[in-house]
Amino acid sequence: MSKSLVPQLPTGPKEPDAKGSWRAPTDWTTHAMQKRIRRRYGAERRFRFFGLAAVSLSAAFLAFLLITMVANGWRGFTRTDVALPIDFPASGMLIERAQLRTPAADLALAGAGLENAVKGAAATAFGPGGEEFISENAWLRIRDAIKADPSILDRKMRIDVPASTEIDQAVRGDGNAEAKATVAKLQQAGALSRHFNLDFLYESDSTDPVAVGIWGALKGSLLTMAVTFLIAFPVGVLSAIYLEEYAPKNRWTDLIEVSINNLAAVPSIIFGLLGLAVFLGSWNLFGYQFGPLLPRSAALVGGLTLALMIMPVIVIASRNAVKAVPPSIRDAALGIGASPIQVVFHHVLPLAMPGILTGTIIGMARALGETAPLLLIGMRAFIVTPPGGFTDPATVLPVQIFLWSDEVSRGFVEKTSAAIIVLLVFLLAMNGLAIYLRNKFETRW
Amino acid sequence: MNGFALLFLIAGLGLIGWLTARARANRFDRGGAKRLHSLPGQHGMYVAMWTILPALLFVVVWSAAQPGLVKEAVLEHPAAAQLPQFEFERDALLAEAKRVASEDNATAFDPVAEQLAAPTRSAQAYYGWMGTGVAILLAFAGAAFALTRVGAHFKARSQVERGMMVLLLVASLIAILTTLGIFLSLLWESLRFFQQVPITDFLLGTHWSPQVIDANDPGKSLGAVPLFWGTFFIGAVIAMIVAIPFGLMSAIYLTQYAAPTVRKWMKPTLEMLAGVPTVVYGYFAALTVAPAVRDLAVSFGYTYASSESALAAGLVMGVMIIPFVSSMADDSIAAVPTAMRDGSLAMGATTSETISRVLIPAALPGVVAGILLAVSRAIGETMIVVMAASGAANITLNPFESATTVTKQIVDLLTGESEFDSPKTLAAFALGLTLFVITLLLNIVALRVVKRYREAYE
């Protein structure tokens, strides 16, 4: 504290008070007082620093989390290919060429022993044990190549096939010494190449980490979200309109209000228990046994459960949006003869829509990232084929992440992080959309 | 008939009804009156409502009842006599028959299921067509009834609006139904659990090992006290030790010190912490934080440090909770009248003295309510503890040891393969009921505190 800031004060009372209760003005220039001020200002600086530290550390944690995920997950989007020389005429496979144009081509090629032929080719090319270098699903790539161009069956050629998990890991410097030696040998032969693994977005779950993909889970998520939206949005908006615009103030509407506020705070796992008991449990009504109402593991059940979970979020957001529409709009509409229903559906609702949509998107984003309730209703199955409809067994992105995180194989670590990146991109897009809608359509009355 | 096709058909009939009634309303004999009471479109809505709603209601009821009816019909088939008496096996075989019946070129492993496939298919077709027929009949009947009523003097608008009001009321009743559904389903299953296990054993027992349950005395291995302790220790102690200082100091800094631009950017950034899915936190905790915590424990001299320590889960959970504490504290600090802050500053107090002696005491009820809500959030959090905490139920004060929580046990109990009636499965519902009641109480108390506090300054 510079001295000039502290005013020179009278150093003592000019006239002492008779009662002695009158205190002399404090002399701020004394050493003790200056020390005290320094202490107080030091405390102020420290306090401010703690505040800054809290904010920065929280943000740093977020950054650390995201960077870890991206650094790990980025590698999940790449793949190592081995150039496999394969001599089809010498493999001894008997394949009916005409069949390759029919839908039965897959069956015909599998029946002709393509898998073993590919393994044999690997063993010939890379020596005994060579089939360990390529992925178990490598023959599927060759199958697709044959289907695309059956004439390759007449020649000898090199086809890029996915490397096995050990080779893939060793290329990244993670494998054991033996695998690393193999990689060095293969690299010398120029047989290895790295590619951006677009298949990760098109494939489904598998036991082999190099062959897994996200599409099955993503499709399950989309189906589940569709059900959630179709249930939660209309019900949430209609109930918000009722509570905000028409509901009389009585014990019943109070009960509805309390229910909605409390539902918003109920842990998500409780909704999983609800879904399990109501949709999947067996009912005993009037001595008549109802089976499970809905099929287990299906997007329909997951969607319904999540709809119940995010409905309070939508109701609360919609009520705030409806409340923000000024009464003058309602009065004007009523004044020119609109009925109460027309007032709301023709005037209030369109004006409140941006706010309602923002709240809905935020609720949907929450549902998209939710895992626990879906685990309980059985959406944790091993799904190799993407679900075709709402009642097929399905899994969703967060559950897929959970399932992969449980896998022991080292290759799944980066696949898990890659799936997390996909999930975060979706969430970020949804939240970005919500913010955009809010900024674009927000009206200050 | 396919369910979706039926729904489309009913919707199509409704559309036709709407168009017909609207066209008729346009040609009403007005009988000298200048205006109709209702617009043509409202007459259309009235007819569409009567076409769609009864049929839809029937479809919903029928789709719930149909599987039961099909099952009854299949059980009357002579081949059903070979079915095992035990209900669980019988249901499995019936489900297999159903699968064979509904899929093309599928085969059953069990000969009985194979035999039952044909009757299942015919029963499904029989009841399916019956339902479709009745639904379409209802749609036509509703349309006919409504069409006879519309006329120049018919008040379609009032009828349609009454229907709309009923729809709105029903929508808002779903919230009550959900709450009731949660409470009753948890209570029902819990009561079944407490018939097998005394409630005192469950609430007061200190030994939890659901893997080995003594059939004669299941209560001995289903004492939930270690779970309650673990939940409290991870969610309300460790997580809060992280979340309260960080959340509170962040809120203070952002409301009192930060420049508007910093606040504008940092507030959403902190809120992103709440938007990250919990499964991502769980994975992060298991992959990065837990090994680091174990290494730390080893460097402190714990030779048998667990890689599923309470500390790892609690720390990450605390970080997740920061935005909750921070935004509640933010709101309640902002609600303190500016006059109090200005008065304190005018008296010569520094900003930090104003905050800690004036603002925080005045905002304390709101802050406490926020912390209660954060605790309720933390103890209901599932994925972090499922992925990073251990399943071993210990009563311990050592954060490096493993502890388990209620939510983790619910997931563990219900994701294993076991039948629906075993005490093991039902215990999950009893745990769920306990969790529900506790979070509800925390929430009610917090909301009440906030409400009373708001009234004090408004």
C-alpha cells in the first residue's frame, strides 16, 4: 500500500471527552496498523487466488479428461493392415462362380473353406504361425473382395487384410517383444500399412477388438432416442401447458407439481428398476397372469424408461418457456374472441417453442448419455447385428462403452475411448444446437 | 397385422373422417344464421377424435392382453401337456415356440417347442386378426356416431376443446402415475423381499455377501449396513470434500471477482463437467485415476493397496458434482440483496471479508440446500462406482481400501443370471426403495430450505 493513499489523520483527540467513550481516530500510519492492513490485503489476495485456482483446476480437469480420451481414442480410429499374398488357384477351393452373383454368395464362400484358405495363405507367406498375424475376421475382407470382383479367383494377388490385435498393438509400441520382432520383420518386407479405420463407424460389436465397430450401438441409440422423444416430448409439453395455463390451484395440481419436481431428482437407476418391474416383470391382475408387457433388451423398453426419466426435465423447461410469454399476448387473443384452447395452441405455444425445444434437446442429450437404467433392463447383450426395429434386441452407445471397458484385451482400451469420442461428439452437437436455438430465437419481452 | 400398419390405418381413417366432416360442414344449411358456431375444421377434428381415440384405446388394451390370450390358447393344445410343470422352464419353451412361430425358417432345439410353434402361430394370427377387426370396427363406429351428430347447430368446438382438456389432464397425470409406479413397484418387490428376509436383518446387519446366500437364513448374508456406509463414505464424504470447496470457490470467484468475459466463458465450461456422461467418468476413473490412487497408496506404504479404492471413485464423483454445488451457490449468492454487499464494502471490509462474513452467511441456507441436492445426486450416481469401485462390502474409514455402494450392488444383483423371485434379485428392489426414500427426503428438505430462504429476502 503506497503511503499517499492513506490520508494523514489527526494524531490524537483535541479535546478529551468527559465520559472517556470518545475514541481517538485510528492512526493508520503506525507500524501495527500498516501490518494489519497488509495482512488483510494478503488474505484478500489469497482468497482470490483460491477462487481462481478452483475454477482453473475444474477446467483443467475437464481438459485433462477430454485430452486423455482423444489421445487414447484417436488410435481407435486407425487400423494396421497386412498385405497378404494369396494364390486362389492353388488354394484348392471349389467355388461355383454363378453363385457369387446370388445372395447365397456368403454361404457358398464360407462353405468352400475360404477361412482356412486365408489362414493357409498367411502361413505360407509368413511362415508357420503366420495365421496369427492376421485378424480372425481377415477372411471376411477377402470374401468381400471376391464378391466385388470374382475374376481374382483365377490369379495370385496381394490383398490388404486387418492385422491381428497383437500385431496392431505392437505397431503402436505396446506389444510384447516377440510381436515387436514380428512387426520389424513385416515392416522390412513392406507388408504393413496404417489406415484410417472408417469401418469402425460401420461395424458392430465383435469379440475381436480390431473388428469392432460402433454402428450397432449407434443405431440402437437412435431407435431408443426416437421412442424417448415420441413419448416424452408430447406428454411433457402437454402436461406443462396444462399446469401452467389451465390447472386450477388445488390439492391435486399441487400433487402433480410435487411429483414432477421430485421425479427430476430421482436417481436414474431407480427408473431402471421401474422399467424392470413394470415393463419386463410379470403382472398378476385379478388372478390372471400377464407375461412381460414388452420384449427384453429392446429399444422400445429402453426408450420408454428414458422417456419417464427425462419427462420432468421437459415439463420444467416447457413451463418456464410458457411462463415467459407475456400475458398481453393471451389478453389480446382472448380479446378478439379466441377460446382458451386457441389462445394457447395458436399463440402461446408457437412463441414458447424455442424454449421448449432447447429444454427438450438438453433432456435428450441426458438420455443419450444415460447408462445405468438401461443396464438393468437388459440392454447389455452382445449385439452383432444392428437392431432392425424397435423390438429387436439392441444396445446403446454408453452401454457399449461400458461393455468394452470391461474387456480384458488391450485392444479394447482405444476402441472404448474412440466410442467415447463418438458419444461426446453427439452430445456436443446436441448441446450446440440447443445453445444456437436459444440464441437465435430467444425473445426478451 | 403389423402393429405399425394398424396404427397407420387408424390414423388414415381419422384423416378421412376429418376431411369428410370438414367438407360436409362447408355445405351445411345455415338456416338463415350468418355464422356457424364452429369452424368446419373443428367439425373435422370432432369426427377424427371419435374415429381415432376409441380404436387407439382398444389397440393399447389389446396389445397388453394378447400375449396372455395366445399363451392360454397354446396351453390348451394337446402337445402342451408335455410341457414341464416348472414355470420358468415352461415359459422358456413357450418363448422358443413363439420365436419359431414368428421367424421364417427358424428351428427350435426342443421338440415340444417345435410342435407348439404351429398352434402358437395360428393363435397369434387368430387373436391378431380379431384385434385388428375390432379396432377397425370401433374406428368406423366412432366415425359414424360423430358424423350423425355434426350439423349446422352442433357445437363441435366445445366438444373438441373438452377433449383437448382431457388430453392435457391425462398428460399431466402421467407424472403422478410414474411417481406412484416407482413407489408401488419398489414397495411391492421389497415387501416380497421382507417376507423372506426380516427387515431388521437387512437394515441392521453388517455382513453383505449375496454370492453365497444361506437358504435357511438368507438375512445373515444380506445385511446392508456396509453398503450404506460405503455409499455415505464415497458419496457424502469423499466426493463432498472435493466438490464443496471447488464448487463454492468457483461460484464465489465467478460471481464476485471474474471479469464478465471470463464469467461468460468459464460458467458454461464448468457446466460441461455436468454434461459429460457418467459412463465416461467411470471409464476415466477406472483407467486413469484408480491406478494413480493405488500408486499413491503404495508410496504411503500400503502393500496391498486396492486398485478399486473408495478414494478413486469418490474423487471423480466429486469432480462430477462440482457444477451442481457451484450453480446452486451461484444462485443463492446472487439472491443476496446488493445493499448488504455494498454496505459491507462501504464500511471498509475487503471483498473477501464481505464474502465470508456477509454474503456466505446470508446465502448459507441456499448453499446448504445445494449441497444436500449434490449429496442426493452423488449417492444415486451409478456408473462411476460400478466401473471404479469394488464389490467388496467393507466398513472402513481408510479411503485407500475398497468400499461398495447401494447403486453398485443393485447393478451387480440384477445383471447376473438369476430368477426373478430369489432373495438376491428382490434385495436389489429393497436397496432401490431405500435409495429412493433417502434421495426423496434429501430433495424435499433441500427444496423446503430454498423456498423459506427465498421468502426471507423477497
